[in-house]
Amino acid sequence: MKVLITGGAGFIGSNLAKYLLKKDHEILIIDDLSTGQFENIKHMEKHPKFTFVLDSILNYTVLDELVSSVDIVYHLAAAVGVEYIINNPLKSIEVNVQGTENVLKLAHKYKKKVLLASTSEVYGKNEKASLEENDDRILGSTTINRWSYSNNKALDEFLALAYFREKKLPIVIVRLFNTTGPGQVGDYGMVVPRFIKQALLNKPITVYGDGEQTRCFTHVDDVVSALDLLMNCNSCEGEIFNVGNPEEVSMNDLAKRIVKYLKSESKIMHISYEKVMGPNFEDMRRRVPNNDKINKFIGWKPKMNLSHIIKDIVKHYEEDLRF
Ligand SMILES: NC(=O)c1ccc[n+]([C@@H]2O[C@H](COP(=O)([O-])OP(=O)(O)OC[C@H]3O[C@@H](n4cnc5c(N)ncnc54)[C@H](O)[C@@H]3O)[C@@H](O)[C@H]2O)c1
């Protein structure tokens, strides 16, 4: 199959491209390298079945040509990461709303199946022990910038579902929970690579808030296999799926585990949210996925636990030294 991956030079997109190339698909990528890196795809550049287009999904003419030429579309391009969204509010809305609209409109024009990467951020402040796809969204005020990402992605979901219901466009929506692994950079607030980098450099590990907030991390390899299975599942069309690992860890414990694993001299330093994110910031204490639905539809469960994730990221940093 000929596959278009928007945002394919990003962390998840480049791993997906590598995975699908190995399965002998032909890969076309569009990425404006705003948060993605050419380094992520450099090793595939010379592959005869790989093409990289440096452009934006906001360029409708270019996107039209690309969508028309492929069989399926993985739509991953987005403004990503809480810190990035807060610092780039306008661009984030434009890319995450208009960009997705462009992709869906063209997919409909050429009748191409789309997998839409949404996010656990849509659940907002719902801190239920095990979030299910139909659970309520609990959001803060529009003056708090972080909720813009949640709303933009929710609008993407509404749009994709509307195309499915009204126009019979085959779509599948995935709500990714914190995805991490080798190759992810810590620059946009991605916590695991940031802590590991700080620990490797024996610098203070900067934990935001009191550090007792918990998160769940999924290995990118687990995510990529879920994306492939979901794209190839007919009964999954028109459905929304959580993709995440329910293993929960507090930020304090995460920092301690990384320090211990690396035998680092780093001290753990708490910084107020206000100092990093500015005034008017809200965060949730926990966000845990329920994977029953995806397990029922495609038999997917994450295979890699947090220890495995930490080990893999450390190995990558030590081999690559790409901080
Ligand atoms: N990593 C996570 O924990 C996580 C969690 C939830 C959802 N997601 C979703 O998964 C997708 C991929 O995220 P990621 O973690 O790989 O982040 P990433 O930043 O590495 O990837 C996003 C890619 O999109 C590209 N991009 C941004 N704007 C663009 C535009 N206008 N035109 C073309 N390309 C553009 C970036 O350059 C980047 O390569 C995103 O849609 C994100 O919302 C990720």
C-alpha cells in the first residue's frame, strides 16, 4: 500500500514510517519540521519506497496532490506538547483545526481511509481511575491556554465522526496517552526524556508542582503496532480508541527511578507550575487509560513497562548522544 503520514518526521510518525517500510509499504511523508526533526527520518531518506515532502498541511494544493496519490492516511501532524501549545497559541489552533480539516476534506474528495491521532487531553480534568472512551470531558476556562489543545483535538474528533456519519468516510480515531521512547526529545515538555537527559548530565531533575501527580507512559513501539492494527480493522471504522499503558507513576517516583537506574548524582528539584507555564495554568493529578475497548476490537495490550521504556531511552541517548 501507498501510505501518507502527516507529521511523519515527528517522534511517533517517524517510528510508524520505519515500521511500515519494514512491512514493505511505500511511505510518503509531509512535515514542516516545526517540532519534528530531519534526523528522525534521515536513515530512511535513500530507501526507494520513502519520500519526504517538506511542507505544511496548511498548504492545500500540495496536500491535495499527496492525498490523491496514496491509499491511506495516518494524520499525525499537529502542534504538540503542553509547553509548545502555551507558547504558540495561534499557530497551534491553526494547525490542529484547519490542518485536520484539510486532511479530512481531501480524504473525502479522494475516498481515502484516515487514522486520526487524537489525545488523552480531550478528557481534560477528568481524573477517574480508568478512563473509558465515552467518559465526560471536564475542562477549565478558555483563558487557560492548555485547554485549547484539548478542544482543538476534540473538534478534530467531531469533524472526523461527522465525515464518517454523513459522508461514509472510513476513519478511525485514536486517543494517545503519554507516548515516549527512544528518539523523543525533551524540548517540548516531554517529561521522560527530559528527566533522563538531566540525570545523564548530573543536573537537577526539574519536577513541576509537588510531583505527586501521576502519569502513564506507553512505549512508542507499542503505539505504532496499535496504529497499524487499527488502520487495518474494518469494524474499528467510526470508532474512538484509547491507546495507553495503565501503569501509573508519580513524577517524584519517576525521577527517583531514573536517578537510581543511572546512578546519577542529580538532585530532585521542585519548580512551581507558574514559573514554567506562567500564570493561569491547570494540570490534572492523574490520567489513566482503560484499554478494554481496543483489547476487545484488535486484541491489543501494551507489552513494554516503564522499566523497559527507561532502559530503551537511556540506551538511545548513550549510543546517539543526541540531546
Ligand atoms: N507523544 C505523545 O505523548 C502524544 C500524546 C497524545 C497525542 N499525540 C498525538 O500524536 C501525534 C504525533 O505526536 P508526536 O509525539 O510524534 O509529536 P511530534 O511533535 O514529534 O510530531 C508532530 C509532527 O507534526 C509536524 N507538524 C506540525 N505542524 C505541521 C504542519 N503544519 N504541517 C506539517 N507537519 C507539521 C511536526 O514538525 C512534527 O514532526 C500528534 O497528533 C499528537 O497530538 C502524541
